[in-house]
Amino acid sequence: MKIELVQLTGRDGDTAYNLERTLQAIATCAVDTDLLIFPETQLMGFASAQQLAEVAEPLNGPSVQAVQRAARERNVAVVVGMAENDCGIFYNTSLLITPQGIALHYRKTHLWPSERGLFQPGDRYATALWKGVRVGMLICYDIELPESARALGQLGAELILVTNGNMDPYGPVHRTAIMARAQENQAFAVMVNRVGDGDEGLVFAGGSAAIDPFGRTLFEAGREECRQVVELDLDLLRTARLDYDYLSDRRLLLNGEQIEHGDGRRELLIPCTTATVPS
């Protein structure tokens, strides 16, 4: 499987600019590319509180439809992030778009402090079958919480795709986290980050990476824009789990209702919990 990591700069709240660059990357991908993955909220950038209601779109909005057409024309899958408007409720969402349409959508479950109050957190993890591989998605801060990737592992994920918007000084945190999440779930993990300057003085850290099921780095980007195709040897999934299988050997399961869908999707609903402080 060949995956193209598309590490780009973005403009916050400028959907036209971001969409144009997204479509250009899809149109110019190699003919044998299977999937392109873009950064977090690639289509709208990190919209401010004043911009969010104006730029956020539903899943059937014009920007997603444009990406769907481009994916269909190139016969390629695309993972892209957006600000989603679901009847006036906003989510930080990533989509797996195939030539057939939206195969999977995931709403970020762990919001960064500056997102709280703007977005609502998602209530489930999900995976889908694509080209015979079980794929799951996470977004940025999610990977710092090991339970997020473990939830995908519990759903059988073999490939974890992470749209990222990580900024200085936290680049090293995500470098460590993405390797750990791949190794502890014995799955491939591919993370694509943004680069360049953002609003409010943010500087995005780059460092997009592809990691194999042993936690070994297949590719790591620097801090500039780049496009890199990485070929995944899917036989490594079997090799990594041959002598020991963490997911089978563990003695603690994550709580939550698991749902099997007829189209191959699996979901793990996040149970509602109330934190208590010991006296």
C-alpha cells in the first residue's frame, strides 16, 4: 500500500485557499498512490470563534463534495480534516474519502484546551475496511492519550491515520507518541502535520511520520512543506504479531458498546463518566 503524506502550510479560516491546495495535491499525486493524508482541519484551518460558524460545513457541503470528485477522478482515497457543522453543533472532524464516497468520519474526542467551547468532542471511535485493511483515524491531541489508539486497536485497526496540527514546543511529544501508539498496538501509524505560521503566534512543528508495527520510523519529515510517498509492507502486520500479540494478551479491556455495521465499519461508543476526586 502506497500512502502519500502531504505536509502543507495552511491559512486559518481561508477555505478557498486550503481547498485549492488540497485539490492540487490530489490531482498531481502519483498514479499508483493508494491514499493521501493531509493535516488537521486542512480545509478550513483553525478558524477563530468569530469565523467558525461562517466557515464550518456539513459533511455534504461544497468543500467535501469537491474532494470527493477529485478522489473519484484520480481513483484514490483521501484523509482530510475539516470544521464540521452538524445542525449548529461544531466538530473537529477527519474524513476517509474513497472513490465511492465517505467511508469513515471521525470527530476528535480529546480537544486541545483552546478548542474547548468551540467544538464538541466526539463520542466514538471507528474503523472501516479499505482495500482489505482495517483503518482507523485519530486527530492531533488524541495520540497523547494511549487509550485513543487502544480503542482503535480493540476494534482491530491495522492502520492508524492521524491528521495533526501540532505546534512548537510540542513536536517531540508527538514524535514519541506516534511511535509508541504504533508499537503498542502492533499497527502501522501515519501522522501528517501542518507547517509554517498560524494565527495567534503559533508555529507548526511539521515532523510528519510513518511508523511500522514494531515502532520503527519509515519516514520522518522536517519543518518545511513536503510530499512523501511511503510504501507499507502489510506482511509486517503478521510478523509483528507472530510471537506475541498485545491485544490478545492484555487483561484489561476498554469499556464501551461495540457496534458492528454491515458495511464493515466498527464503532466503540465512549461511555459517559463522571470524574471523582479522592477525599
